[in-house]
Amino acid sequence: MPRPSPGNLDLQAIGCLFLLAAVTDLYIIQARPDYALKIMGQALPGTWGVLAKAQSPVLHILIGVGFLLVKRWGLFVYLLYAGFGIINAAVNLAVLPGPHRIRIIFMLSLAAFTAYILWRRTRFAP
């Protein structure tokens, strides 16, 4: 693990949280193989469904490593993840039956988190 660099410890801690999220994702996927992740209000069947579930830990690992190393590509992957996450959650909110407490909390926390990351964006090295 890289040593904390001055002024970047918060971003590196966030990277560790993303790596923890990847481990959690992998556990949930293997514990509930029948669960179908909803993307844009639809559950994808078969191989596409497996790939849809696999994207979450892959993105979390990429973001985690990018933040640990404080690299600009990590910021870019995070912004793609956040943009898709907010759009996907909004579509799911509109088309799936409630209750939507978790989805709304996810959207609000992701928006707040993204605002913080954008505020700290100059710390990411090319």
C-alpha cells in the first residue's frame, strides 16, 4: 500500500473504503447468486446479468486503487461511476415500485460525495 502523501490522506482513505466496498460486493454476489441487479429499471438475464453484477466490484477496485495512488484516471473512473450511478438510481426511482428510502439515500450521498471529490480534484496527479 502506498504511503500517505501530505494533503491526500482523505482521498487515500476514500480509496480504502472503495476497496472495502469491492469486497462487500463480491460477498453479496456469491451469497445471493439469484439476485438480479436492476439497471435502468430492468434486470438483465443470463450472462448479461452476471456481467452487470460484476461491474460493481470491478469499478470499486479501479476507483479504490486510483484513489490510493491519487491518480487522475481514478478521478475519471469515479466521475463516470457517479454519473451513471445517479442516472441509474433516478431511472429506477421513476420506474420501480417503492419503497425508495435506500435509493434516495444513495442518490443524495453520492451527490454529496461527488461534490467533495470535485472540490478536491486538483490533488489528483496525471
